[in-house]
Amino acid sequence: MYHIDMDHLTPLINFYLHGKISSDQNASYSENRGQSLARLSGWKKFCELNHLTNPGLSQLIACLGELTNNSYDHNIGHWHDLPGCYVSWSADKNYIRFGVADRGRGIINSLKPVLENNVDENTIMSTAFEKVVSGRSPEQRGNGLKFIRAQILSSSKHSLFCISANKSYKLGIPDDFDLSQQNYGTFTLINWSIL
Amino acid sequence: MIIKVSRFGDILTSRPEGREAGLVLLSSDLRNYKSSVDINFTGVEVMTPSWLSEFIKTLTSQGISAVNFIESTNVSVTESIRFIEIEKS
């Protein structure tokens, strides 16, 4: 079971909570989608250098593509302040880790208008990852987080942690940490087993 | 007609790029073409359901009668196909 390594996450948390863009060799801020898309090939290269091969390589980069694109798809016109997303990455001999944070409206605020009244926020978080529903309704979209969940569940060694508006969703990870006092933004960690 | 999508890149992830790829085809290879197309994924290294969904919707909304998928061994491709089948059902 993987445990969250907080030391690697300070720049990501600083962006998520405070909008602080830290200079870090293993993190980058993409103000717009074009910058984020251009960086996908670099993140893929990082995975290759850390000995991740297919099928995991294509699965992990696809998950990262869905996560980063979600920041733009669901938050255009809804940024709290800074647009775009901040991505951090690290690796050891067992795991590759990516974190993605944005200061958009968040999963809860995105989905609440398209779900039935009185759905509690924990249910909204699980719905986002487990049922086909989109915050961009009536457009037919909304598979990204379900796709990510399926890739994480393809191995018992992978794990995911996501928090938005103080509600978290976890797969294969025992840890939780408090990123409270914030009702906007989305913060997601993926821990991908190399083995 | 066979369409090789790697002409649009080897990492295909975003909805706007998928829509743009479809529009490019409709104005070139698929101009005045309304029959079915077969999608060849050879050369694609990373794909998401978002790109593929938007690409397919762009083609079918403009009269392409059917889109078929040529078998791929890339898991991000096969998983993307599986998820847009779920979306359609």
C-alpha cells in the first residue's frame, strides 16, 4: 500500500491552496491548454527514463492527459483566480507519481447543477469517478474520470487521491490529509507502480 | 476509407484537438464523402476517450454513416474505444 510522501508535494499544495507558482525542476505551471499539451511528451519521457514501459506508459500518460485537460474543459470562465494547472512529478524505483492541481470551480461545484437536488457532496465525488455524468451537460461528455479510475484499478499497486471542496475520493491509498478551508479547485495525485 | 489518425500526432488527448482533426478530414479527405470510415491507430502512442469521442462525434454529426475501429494493441487506444462504447450505450 502506498503512502503519500508530503515532501514532494509542497509546490503542488502551495499552488492549490495559495496560488503560489513555485520554481521547481520537477513541477510546471501551464497557464493554457497548449502549454499543458506540449508538456505531455516531456512527462512521457520522464516515465520512460524511469523504466515505465507499455502498457502502463500509455495508460499513465492518457490519465495525465485526461486530468490536465479536465482543468481547462471544466473551468473556462470559472477560474477562482489563476487559470490553468500545476503539475508535479517524482519517481523512485517502485513508483512514478504525478500531482495535478488547479484553482477552478472544482468537481463538486461543476457537477452539483446537473445532479438531483440534495445529493450530498461525498456522493457527488464518487459519482464523478464512477458514473457517466458531465458538468458540461447537456453536452455528452464525462468519461475522463471513469477512464482514469479504470486504469488505476488495472493493478492493485496503483493508487489515486483526489480532493475537491474538502471532499476526497481515494483508490488504493490509506492516507488522507487536510486541504480544507477551500471550496474551489481540484487536487489529484496518481501513484503508478512501475513493477 | 481508412483514416490513419497518427497523422494528427502520436499523443492524442484533448477534446479540441479531436474536434479539429475531424473538421480537417471533413474539409479534405472526407469532402463529399458520406460512407463509413475505418480508423487505423498504428503509430498512436497515447490516446484518451476525450479525443476519440470528440473526433467520432465530429465525423458522424456531419454525415459520415459509420466509424469502425481497426484493432490496436495499444491499451490506451483499446480502453478509449471501450469507454466511448459505454458513452454511446
